[in-house]
Amino acid sequence: MGKRISLILFCLFGLFCGLTSSAGAGASSDIPSLFHAARIDRDMTFCGEKAELDRNDTRQRMEKQMLLTLWNRPQVVLWIKRANRYFPVIEQKLKENEMPEDLKYIALVESGLRPHAGSARGAVGFWQFTRSTGEKYGLQIDSQKDERRNILQSTDAAISYLKTLYRVFGSWTLAAAAYNMGEHGLQAEIMVQENSDFYDLYLSLETQQYVFRILAAKRIMTEPEQYGFDFLPGDLYPPLAYKEVSVMCFDLTPVAIVAKAADTSFKVIKDLNPQLRGHYLAAGQHLIHVPEGSAKGFDKRFQSLMKTWDKDQENRVYVVKQGDNLSAIAERFNVPLPALIIWNDLDHRQNIHPGDRLVIRSRQGDF
């Protein structure tokens, strides 16, 4: 058994060495040892509040988080690359609200700066809002849009939430802990333990490590070269670049038409607007991001495309008859069932009834 464990540890060490030597363009060949990386040799702060690292228990928690973070070097490489794209947006909004810049690291540890990140608890997006908290702070979350995935709108909501938490607790460190575990839970622990020092509170293991995860991320991200991450400007993902256009929809409108009006692809529109769900925009006014250079003339192209599409729709309507079902209709007109469902914005479990009108964009044969 002892030999087997030694072999496993040796293989893991070999895997780690392989990862560190091939983590991407940002990985230096001069990677500091784990012993050096874990060494806490200076004071650290979060939002100007000094971290209490002079005690054995807090130092151990900090060392653990540094080691765990640096173990996953590919993750750190992606953090640094994505930060060049998204941090400028977050930093600007924090500055406008006169809030500490360190709060940006909450988004980093929550989602890795991934718009579609999700958790088992139903949290989604850059700042990992649950539905209830997101809606409480003004985010639209429904079948058409999920603004938790939009860096601008979700950051506005996170700033409002963090302001509330700071007013309640009077400390950014406690506000971060409350962001992780919920303000009511943290208030209860403070009252029961009669202690309001985060570093001296006994909380869930996840929340006890949460601030240290943020501190580790801050230290590595502010001094990446010290940990073997050497990047050239071209290695980093470019900052967000787009123009915002206003789109008025009088009925359900295909995102594909928005893409054509912007002289781009469906995928580009979805990537620039990760809050959009599905293939359609609901009736109403929408602010949509389009590639730079495509905003000029967008409205004229959009109106022209919509007129053509509306007229074309009239010639592609099939009226459901007795005994029809979606699979049979798709087979009859030689179209994929998923396409039929998307064209008509249906749920695959949805029943259809005689007299219903279905759009079929491509077909063989006559109605």
C-alpha cells in the first residue's frame, strides 16, 4: 500500500510539472517552487483592510489557498487573459461608484470571469447571482434574457449589493464573506459568537476560505511574473469592443435578423450579448451590442430585413390539422424537428392543436 501511495504521489508530481511547463504562452520556465509560492512574507490587504496573517490558523489558511490556486496554473493563465478583457469594465464602474478596486477579485473567484458560469445552487454569471438576489437588484431573469450573464448589468447589480452589505457590516471583508454565505447567516453568526472579526469567526469551511481565495487571487494577479506567469501584450484577450444599438421589436424577432443587420453572424451577436437566451427577441425595446463599425446604417438594414421577413412569413405558414404532431409535420416537410421547434419558439413538450399556425422556413411539397 505504501509503495502504491508513493507511486500515485510521484505521478501527480509529474502531472503538475507537465502542467507548469506547458500552461501556455504566459508560463515562464522559471517557475518558483511551491515552498516559495506559499511563503507569506509581507502584509496583505483587501480593500484597504489589513488581513490578519500573523496567527498560525490564518497563515495556514492563506498558505493553503496560495498552493491550491497555483496548483491549477492553466486556470490562472485563463484568469489573466480574461482579466484584460473584463477588468477594465469592472474597474470603471467601481471608480464611478467610489468603491475599492479590490472588489473586482470577487467576480474573478466567483466565476473565473465566465459569463455562462453556473453553480449547483443555481447561481449564474460573472458575479454568480442566484435568481432571487439578481431580481432583487434589478436583473431581468426569464426565458428571454438572463442579465446575470452581462458584464455591465451584473456589475451594476453587484455594486448595489456590495454597497448594501457594507452598510450593514461596516467592513469590506465582512461584506465579501456575506456575499458568499448571505447577510442573514453572517449576521446570525456574529450575534451568536459575539464577535465581528472575520478572521476570528467560526463559519462554514467555504466561507472561512473565501476571503483567502480573494487574497490569493489578488496577490497572483498583481504580481504574475513572481509566480512564473510572463505575458506579452498579444497573449491577452483584447478588451471588449462594441457599439450599442437600439432595436424595437413589434413581435417576436429572430436574433438572426439582428445579426444580418449588423453584417455579422448569429454567434457574434450571442457572444457580445450573453444575456440573450434562445433564438428570438421578445416584443419591446432592446439595447444590443454589435461589432464596432456595424452600428452605422444598422437601423435601416434592420427595418428592410424585417419587412422582407414579415412578408416571407405569410407564405410559410402551415395550419395544423386533426391528427398532426410536430414529428409528423417535420417529417412531411423534410425539415429537422429541432428547427421546426426553433422557428416557432416552441417547447418540445408542448402540444399543438388543430388551427395552430406553424412557420416552416424550408420545405418540400405544397401545403
